[in-house]
Amino acid sequence: MTSVLQVITSTDRRGAEVFACELAEPLADAGLTVRTVALAAGRTASRLDVEPLGPSPVGIVALRRLRALARASDVVVAHGSRTLPACAIATLGLPTPFVYRVIGDPRHWSASGLRRLRVRLFLSRASAVVALWPAAAAGLVANYGVPVARARVIPNGVDARRFVPPPPARRAAARQRFGLDPGAPVVVYLGALSPEKNVVAAIASIGELPLARLLVAGDGPDRDDLERRAAHVAPGQVRFAGSLDDPSAALAAADVVVLPSLTEGMPAVAIEAGLMGLPVVATGVGAVGEVVRDGHTGLLVPAGDQPALVAALGAALDGGDRLGVEARRWCLDRFAMGPVGHAWAVLLEEVAALE
């Protein structure tokens, strides 16, 4: 039986970390044994129940414990940025192979020449590098020298059992929980409150849609500034919910989900929204267009185009039912955790057998 060690950066409830935890179940169903550990404890209030290895992600304590666990495993999976150097270093000289999962777009990684060389070296240690969509895999080959045979594509996945269209009673309860007018059109932003997410654009757009309300679920360095801005440009229209252990609680209140990001990988929230039958209005960056099919499952706008974002939100609020039905069908077919987990199980068995 193939033993798999999954490594995440921290116990914070973030995209790569949540995916790894949810991937464990389909891998186990496929007959693999799975253990998931974090390099370090998280810093936010919303944390995963995963063992941290040390006080810092790439400190000596974490690396020593990671090496011991890797030695006892058949294959290691590194999920996200800080896990790449940690696993490349900890497995040096061991027969245990590791697989790295890239969640961003390597075509647009900005780094110094020295840093690019370091990343290239770490990637060369991986037996396979998994990108979420084909263009990202091509970027790994072209920009970082990953051999074509080692660059694989497996999309993001979400446990579809957790995200289903809410019945009216749940929808009403969700709106009451977050202090939203039960009859108002509701737009939800769900994610980090950081500059690249461009949440300020969502707030500005709601200010131009006076009947609509915006629920912002998440936390981050921009929160204080965003709350001040909301009070100025959209007074009474924006609610801040903070971090949520269950994102479906916020999505249950929504008519439309907005993702105005300046940069993205393949955001799980777009898949979660689609599974719940919600249209997504988003900027067409990264792999967003793989999930949000413009005019079919949602609407795409150019990054930074505020008038286009306002117009798209208005259109989605007016005709979102049709888009939502197609969004659920599309996401069930392509991004449910079952088939995604199966693809991972096949890859890990293959890598373990080659070493």
C-alpha cells in the first residue's frame, strides 16, 4: 500500500491547505495511506486540525521532522510556495520522491534572477510538478526548465457534498446571520483581504448599485482600510464577516459572487460558488476563465476596468438564475473532488512505482 505524506505551509485555512486536507479522503478511498502535516502553526483564528512540525516553515526543527517523516513514506506531496524549498531540502539524499503542486501562474512570477535560479533548482528536484491548468504547465516548462514529461495538469477540486444550492430556509437564515436585508440583491466576496484581490473594486462597484448589498467574508492586511472606504463610498451597503470556517455559510446568502482580483491561480471560491448554483463575476486573470465561462456560467471583465465590473454585476444580478444552473453543471463535471482525487491517486502511484 502506497504511503503518502502531504505537506502544507501552515494550519491556516487557506486554499492550498484546505485542498490538501480534502484530497486525503479520495486518496484513502483509492487505497493509499495518507498523513498530512503543516510546516508550522498558523496565525489566523480559523485553523485546520493538522499537526505542525516546527515553529517556522523552513526552520531546522521543521526540516528535521519532515525528513524523518519523508524517509518513512513512499511519496511526498508539497502543496504551495513555502513547501517547495522545505521538501526539496528535506528529501535531499533520500529515495523518497516528492511532487510539487503549483497553485499560481508561473508565467507571471516576479523574482530576481537569483530567486528564479533557486526556484528552478528546487523544481528540478521534484519527480513531478502539477499545475492547475495547461498554460501554467507550459510556463513551468518554458520559464523554469521543468521537463515536459514531469509537468502535469490536474485542476483544482472541491468537495461537492459541501456545496449545494441552498433551500429558501437556509438562504433566509444566512442573510439574517450576516445582517442582510432579506429582499436585497446580495453580492458576496470571499477570500483574503489583500492588495492583489482588489476588494476595493467590489466596494466601489456596490456604491454604484444602491439597491445591492455586499458581504465581505475573509480577513487580511487591507481590512481596516476597506472598512473605512466602505463607510465612505457605500454607507450601509457592506457587511464584513471576517474569516469563516465554512465558506458555504456566506455563499448561501449570495445572488452573485465577485472576484475582482488582479492576479489569480484557479480560485476554489469560483468552483464553490458554481457548485452552489451561483454565477461569478470575475476578472479574466490566471485560470479564472477555466472555471468561469463568460456568458455561460458567469461574466468576465478586464482587470482594473471599473465600469465593466459595475455593468457585469448589474447584469448578473438581473439574470443570474440561468448562469447559476450552468455553473453548477460545469463545476460538477470538471472540478468535483472525486475525479480530481482519482487523477492524483493515479499520479502518486506512478511516481512511487518509478523510484
